[in-house]
Amino acid sequence: MQVQVRPGLAEQIERLFAGGVRAETALGLAARLDADEEAVFDHLITLVARGELEVLEEGALLIFLTPEYARLLEMVELAA
């Protein structure tokens, strides 16, 4: 089932990542934006598909990251 993203929600999500959020879950973003978690998740997956975000799976948790932050985490892991 396709969830409708409310007008402006996509832009709010993109602005958060452009404005300093480096990593967040769909639930965390939904809470910040007082939005439906499924709608937020759908847009995050769209951003991953477009290459604008990356996703890290930690157990059952999906964490969405900016590509720059994902590279930084990878460098830290390699250095350890």
C-alpha cells in the first residue's frame, strides 16, 4: 500500500538532512515533524533510491544517513 506524503513533508525531511541531521530513524523524524511514520519511511526510501541518503541496518532498526556521514563512519570503522 502506497502511503501519501502530506504536502511539504518531503521538503521538511530533506531540509532536516540538509540542515545538519546526519543520521535518524523514520520514527525519530516522524516525532520531530509530527507526521505519520509510514509516510516518512516511504520518503526516506525514495531518498535512498535516488542516492541522496544511505541506510544502515542495525538489527531490526533502519538508520538513514547522509552519504557524508556514512563515509565518515566507514573511515572510523576502518581506523579502529
